[in-house]
Amino acid sequence: MEKLSVPSPMAIAWKYTLLLSFVLSLFIVTSAVSESDILLTFKNSIEDPMNFLSGWTNTTGIHYCNWTGISCTRTFPFSVSDVNLQNLNLSGEISDSVCKLSKLTSLNLADNLFNQPIPLHLSQCGSLESLNISNNLIWGPIPGQISQFGSLRVLDFSRNHIEGKIPESIGSLKQLQFLILGSNLLSGSVPIVLGNFTELLVLDLSENPFLESEIPGDIVKLNKLQQLLLQGSGFYGEIPDFFLGLKSLMILDLSQNNLTGGIPRIELFLPNLVSFDVSRNKLSGLFPNGVCEAKGLINLSLHTNFLNGSIPNESIIECTNLERFQVQNNGFSGNFPSWLWSLPKVKLIRAENNRFTGEIPDSLLEAAQLEQVQIDNNSFVSKIPQGLGKIRSLYRFSASLNGFYGELPSNFCDSPVMSIINLSQNYLSGRIPELTKCRKLVSLSLADNNFVGEIPESLAKLPVLTYLDLSQNNLTGSIPEELQNLKLALFNVSFNQLSGRVPFSLISGLPASFLQGNPGLCGPGLTNPCSGDKPTSKTSSLAKVTCALVSVALVFALVIVAFGFYLMRRSYNRKSQLGSWRSVFFYPLRVTEHDLIMAMDEKNARGGGVFGSVYIVNLPSGELVAVKKIMNFCNQSSKSLKSEIKTIAKIRHKNVIKILGFCHSDDSMFLIYEYLPNGSLGDLINKPDFNLPWTVRLKIAIGIAQGLAYLHNDYLPHLLHRNVKSTNILLDADLQPKLTDIGLDRIVGENAFQSTMASECASSCYLAPEYGYTKKATEKNDSYGFGVILLELITGRKAEQKGEESGESLDVVKWVRRKINISDGALKLLDPKISSSSQQQMLGVLEIALRCTAVTPEKRPSMSEVAKVLETINSRASLSNPQFSGPL
Ligand SMILES: *[C@@H]1O[C@H](CO)[C@@H](O)[C@H](O)[C@H]1NC(C)=O
Ligand SMILES: *[C@@H]1O[C@H](CO)[C@@H](O)[C@H](O)[C@H]1NC(C)=O
Ligand SMILES: *[C@@H]1O[C@H](CO)[C@@H](O)[C@H](O)[C@H]1NC(C)=O
Ligand SMILES: *[C@@H]1O[C@H](CO)[C@@H](O)[C@H](O)[C@H]1NC(C)=O
Ligand SMILES: *[C@@H]1O[C@H](CO)[C@@H](O)[C@H](O)[C@H]1NC(C)=O
Ligand SMILES: *[C@@H]1O[C@H](CO)[C@@H](O)[C@H](O)[C@H]1NC(C)=O
Ligand SMILES: *[C@@H]1O[C@H](CO)[C@@H](O)[C@H](O)[C@H]1NC(C)=O
Ligand SMILES: *[C@@H]1O[C@H](CO)[C@@H](O)[C@H](O)[C@H]1NC(C)=O
Ligand SMILES: *[C@@H]1O[C@H](CO)[C@@H](O)[C@H](O)[C@H]1NC(C)=O
């Protein structure tokens, strides 16, 4: 009441607040405009053929902090701190206008096509801390004025064409933590200024083949250095005695240089050392004491040098993390360090071609992770340890040309993954044990030992055995018939005491020299015919030639006959397909079965899937239809088949493909679908340049969800799709999605459906995890498949793709689960090709995708719920988009 009468102090204060906020907003607007204009000026000098920067414009109302590649300070007033335009095919000029962004700390233009000298003018960017122009076409020398980049912590010029000497003035960049100049054309010698980089964590001068330099001794001062990468450059001379200083060193790679002399004594701990690689040099001398005191050491690689001497056996206890030990092809002598055989993490031991002596202890068992042992061509004198067969991961054991003696332990081939065993040229004796457990054994060589007894029959039961060398032993008895069943590429039993008839396929398929030296063996083509066979030893060479000619002719005749059969069978197949046909058309298709079958030429095939290929058929009327040829169906009665197909064909929904008809005979079945020229969503995602805008992706997701929800809830009878995957989503001309291959289980029969799905490995990542053990299909299986498609749309990754680091195939669900736990992981999952203005929506959709792909089916939402949530996200987006059109 009193407010009305007198202007109270409250009201006055209110007025001033208004005025102040007006002034403030003016200030914000002007500062905002100027930063966006700076960015637009910067963009002006850049060529952007793929239009990745098309969102950089002040017309759409998207705040520049949300433009592609831009990050701002977190606090008001928002100001550009980070410009990250890597891998966008950009070229043109890197303009210094970007330096007007007063808070810019990081500029990343890596993986583009900028073709110019080092952009020295960027040194005007006063607060720049990180400059990354790796992997461009930058050329020319590093100018002396590089010293002007005094504030840089990260300098990455790697993988360009930078040439010339490294200037001494680079030594004034004292803040540097990362100095990355690898893979360039730098030459001359490295100036002695590296000692100035006291903050340095990574020094990479690798792969600069024109460098011609000693390793600067002042590196010893870099006590924070974690990685020293000098491989593949022209470093020569001795390795300086720098380990004393490099206390933080984790990775040392000096391989592929021209280093000579010895390895400096490392009498101190390098507790963090993980990898030590000095291979492919010209080093020599004694192996230093103490490398293995490095607690963190994982890879020790000293192979192919000119190293001499022995490996010490003391003070090694700290080496328990060692995984790879490679000292092959050197001149090492003395006792092989026996501690290696009991390291708990060791996987690889390679020491072949040295002069090591010693034994393999029975305690080998403690090396439970061991995968590969190669110690050929040394002077070991030992029995084969009993523990060998107990190491479940061992797949290669190669110890030829040594002094191994005694009997083979009966378990020597018990590792379930064992593939290669080579024990040739030793002094082993006794019988060869039966081999029953190593079902993966590919190669077994026991040549040139003192084995006696018979060839074990169990060899014939090893399914992939391909190389078998038992030559030069004292084996007796006959060659087991069953060995014929193997696909042997090498079968050498020469120089034993074998006798009896040689199985025919072993004579005909392999060189005779593999059988020689066994006077008791007989068979056609050998010097001894078996009693009862016609003598063959006296056949004249003319007869041999005739024989050869005859067999060639025979083979030829056989081929012709076989080909004739093939042709007959083909035409028979076609005829039988034309046999008794039953067809039902749900649309007026003016086509006969005959036309259809004749039109289904391989050249019209368009892939298809495990249930059969799809052909695009041009009907006499000029219409195109897609015909799916179903394979592997059980013969249900014609009547029930017809009713099942009718059930599916009657579905009418904008997101379900139309079935126009079908025809079938006893052994063939064709489903005729409407033809959509745009192919499948899967094809689109599989293209390397998959680049649908987010709004379109969301629209597609909504369409699929609505289609599935309709099948699950609204259509009678309720149907399951049972094979939801992106290649079963076709797109029409407006990119409206249509489900295809619905309910094939009803058409092919449940058993045929299950066995076909089981054989389909490629799409297995769309199958819910419970699919393996419950046979009962539910709606939640479809939800899972849909979740996988959502993840494909969100991340831009294929459902199954090779992992970046490991190279192993990784399905998108696993990939996402791995990344999501890292902080900011969710943001890093989003397809980088989509502008950050859609982030909020994508995160919302990601949440649904995660629920759909939950491991337990109960946690997955129903498709109708999914469709609703997606629609809400979509409508909320169109409301909230004009968020930045006002003056903030
Ligand atoms: C961006 O907007 C400002 C005014 O808000 C205008 O002066 C400028 O020309 C615009 N820049 C471009 C590139 O359109
Ligand atoms: C960027 O966009 C998101 C979501 O659209 C919004 O929350 C955020 O405030 C925007 N950032 C700036 C600096 O405007
Ligand atoms: C860059 O352009 C090349 C060919 O011009 C193209 O193959 C490549 O996919 C493009 N890279 C990106 C990230 O778009
Ligand atoms: C420079 O950018 C590339 C590409 O993003 C990246 O791989 C590299 O690690 C960056 N360099 C540094 C020192 O961070
Ligand atoms: C290296 O650091 C020293 C002492 O800080 C300094 O005098 C010298 O100029 C620096 N070297 C270079 C090349 O900047
Ligand atoms: C090592 O030096 C020789 C001659 O001195 C040269 O031919 C060879 O290319 C050098 N190797 C490397 C890896 O630099
Ligand atoms: C050790 O070597 C293996 C095989 O070469 C490699 O995959 C792994 O990354 C290396 N580990 C380290 C820490 O260098
Ligand atoms: C290696 O040792 C042998 C004798 O064991 C010796 O003749 C040879 O000179 C040594 N080589 C080097 C490079 O030390
Ligand atoms: C094979 O055995 C016989 C006696 O059984 C023996 O005389 C002969 O030396 C043995 N040959 C080889 C190569 O061990």
C-alpha cells in the first residue's frame, strides 16, 4: 500500500539495479560481439572445404562459446580459452587475429593441411600455453625467434616437413613440458641447451633421419623427464652416462640409431622405468648391472645388438613387473638368469641365438602368464621341466639346437592354446607321449633327437596340426592310417626305423624325401612294394612318363565331368525353382514367378544378411522391387506359412516396410518388398564420411522407436522384431526409417531362426547378452538392439569397430561402457562431427541408449516409453534453441 504513495528507497534501489544491469548487459554484448568477430576474422583466412566451420556464424544465435572447437573460460565473463580445430581438413592461412582473444591458452590445429612456415606471429598470443600444429604440411626451418614463445608449455610441431638445425635459442623456452619435434626433416646436431628445460616431461626428437648428432650430455639435468624418444634419428656415439639424473624416466627409446660402445652402468634405481629399448644399434660390452632393479620395468629390449658378456644373476628381485624380455641375436654368454623363469608377469622370453648355458628349473610353473619362449640355438643343458604343461597361456615353446635331454614329460603339450613346439636337434629320448589336450597345435618338430617307440596315434586327432617333423629319430612301427585325415603341409619321418605300408595320400601328397631312410616302409612309388602289390621299382622312365600323362589326362577328364555335373545341377536347380510354385501377392504385381527368378541375377544382388540375399528386380512394368531369397527355413505347411506371412504383410505403419507379396516352392522362398533406393542406416553409418546432422539422426531414432512400439503394443497379434540392427533399417527418400526383416522367426521357423542367428557373428553385438542362455525372446531383446543403434547414432561409430589402441574388435556398447567412467567421458563419446550445440540433446539420448543396453533385461525401458522420451527431447529442443537470440 505505502509503495503506491511515496517512492520508497526500495523502488529507487530497484531503478538503479535495472540501470546497472542494462549497462552491464551492454558491456556483455559488446565484449561478446568482439570475440565472435575475432573468431570470424580468424575463420576468414581459413579454407574449409568440408564446411566443418559452417556453424561459426553470428546469424543462428548460437553463442560462440558453443561453436565447433571453441571452449570458453568457465566463469563469467565467458571468454575463449581453447580453439581446437584438429582433423577438419583445414588449409589456408593461420592468422594472428586469433591472438586478440585475450584468454586463449590452447590452440590445436593438428591433423589438417596447413601449408606454410612455422606461424611465428602466434608468439603475440600473450597467454598461449599450448600450440599443437602436428601433422600438417608446415615447412621451413625453426626460426631463431622461436624464443619469443616464452610462455609455451606444450610445443608440438611433429609430423611436418620442418628442416634445418634446431636453433640454440630454443633453450629459452624454460616452461616447456612437452617438446615434440618427431617425424620431421631436422638436420645437424642438437644444441647443448636441452638442460635448460627443467620442467620437461616428454622430449621427442624421433624419426628425424637427417639429424647427425651425439646425445647431448646435459639431458642428465632433466630430472622430471618421463619419456625420452630419440629412436630412428641419426644419433651416434656413446650413450652418455645420464641415468643418474633421469630419476623420473619411464620410457627410454634409443633404438635404430648408430650408437656404439656400452650401456652405461645403471647402478641406481630407476623406479618408474617401464620400457627400455636400445635395440638396433651397434652397442657392445657387458650387460650392465641393475637394469632390472627398475620396479616398473615391463619391456626390456636389447635384441640385435652386438652385446657381449653375461646377464648378472643378483639384485634382480625388483623386476617383478617385467613382461617382455628380449635379448635375442647378441653374443651373450654365461648362465641364463634363472630368476626370469619365475617372474609372475613375464609373458615373452626371447633369447635365441646367443651362447647362454643353464637349465630351465621345474619352478617354471610360477611364470603363470608365460605365452612365448624362444631359446633356440644356445647351450642349455637341461631336462624339459615338468611344469611346462601346467602353464595355461603358453602357445609357443621353441628350444631347438640346445642340449635338452631325458624324456618328454607326458604333459608337455597340455596348454590348451599351445600352437608351436620345436624341440629339434636336442638329445631327448624315450617315447613320444600321447598328445590329447593341445587341440590348437599347428606345428610339432621333434626332429633329430633319440626318440624311440611308435608315432602316437593321437596325433591324428589334433584338428589343426599342419607341420609334423619327426625325422632323424629311432621311431619304429608303422605310420598310423589316420594321419591321412589331417591337412598336413609337412610330414617328415625320414631316417627312422619305420616299417609297413605308407597310407596312400601321404605318399602322393608329399615329397618322397620325407619318407626316405626307413628301409622297412613299403608302398606304391617307394623302393619297396608291399607284398601283394605289383612291383613298381623296375618301371622304366618311359612307363613313368606315360603314367604321369595318363594321370594328368584323368584329372583333366574328371574336371570336365565335374564341371558338366555342375552345369547340369545349376540348370536343374533353376528348373526345380521353376517347379511347383505357390504365390500370394498383396499388391497388384504384374509378374510371374518365372520373371522373378530369371531377374534374380547375381549382379542384382545387394547383400542381405544371414537369412538370405536381397535382389533388386526390375518388373516388366518398370517398377523396382526388392526380393529377399530366404534360406534355411524349415518346411512348415504351405498353409501356416501363408498365414504367418500374411500376419506380417498386413502391418501398416509409416516406419515398417511393406511386403508386396511372396512366392515359394518346396526349396525356395522369396519375399517381395517395396524398394527404397537410399539403402540402410547401417550402410550409411559404415561409410567413412558418415555425417548426418543431429536433427536427422534424432528423427530417425524416433521413427524406429515408433515402429517397434507399434509392433510390440498396438499391432495384433503383438510381434517381436528379433533382429533389430542398423542394416535392417531402410531409409526412404526423406530419410524416414522403415523396419525390415520383421519377425523372420515366424517365417523360417523357430529352430532355423535360432541356429541362423547363432551363426551370425557379425551382428552379435546387437544381440542382448541374455540371448546366449535364454531361448525365450522378449521385447527387451528388441530394446537392446535399438539401444545399440542409438549408440551408433550418438557416437558415429559402427556397432563393431577396431579399438584405437588395442586393435581388437570392440563393440560400441563395450566401447561406451569403458569410456563413460572417465571424467568428462560422456562428452568425449559424442560424435565429434556434430556441433557442440546439440550436446545437451545427445547426452539425453545417450542416457536412454545406456538404459536400453543395460545388462539385465528388467532395467531396459519398453519401446513405447523410449519413443515418448525421444519425442520429448526433440520438442524441448525446438523450444529451447533460440536461447541465445536475445542479448544473453
Ligand atoms: C556479426 O554481427 C555484427 C553485429 O552484431 C555485425 O557487425 C557483423 O558484421 C556480423 N558479422 C558477420 C560476419 O556477419
Ligand atoms: C552452450 O550450450 C549449452 C546447452 O545448449 C548451454 O547450457 C551453455 O550455457 C552454452 N554455453 C555458453 C557459454 O553459452
Ligand atoms: C579430408 O579430405 C579427404 C579428401 O579430400 C577425405 O578423404 C577425408 O575424409 C577428409 N577428412 C575429413 C575428416 O573429413
Ligand atoms: C597434438 O594433437 C594431436 C592430435 O590431436 C595429439 O595426438 C597430440 O597428442 C597432441 N600433442 C600434445 C603434445 O598434446
Ligand atoms: C639457459 O639457461 C641459462 C640460465 O638460466 C641462461 O643463461 C641461458 O641463456 C639459457 N640458454 C638459452 C639458449 O636460452
Ligand atoms: C649409420 O651410419 C652409417 C654410416 O656412418 C650410415 O650409412 C647409416 O645410414 C647410419 N644409420 C642410421 C640409422 O642413421
Ligand atoms: C611393451 O611392448 C608391447 C609389445 O611391443 C607394447 O604393446 C607395449 O605397449 C609396451 N609397453 C610399454 C610400456 O612400452
Ligand atoms: C665378444 O666376446 C668375444 C669372446 O668371447 C671377443 O672375441 C669379442 O671381441 C667380443 N666382442 C666385443 C664387441 O666385445
Ligand atoms: C637306434 O636304436 C639302435 C638300437 O635300438 C641303436 O643302435 C642306434 O644307435 C639308434 N640310433 C640313433 C640315431 O639313436
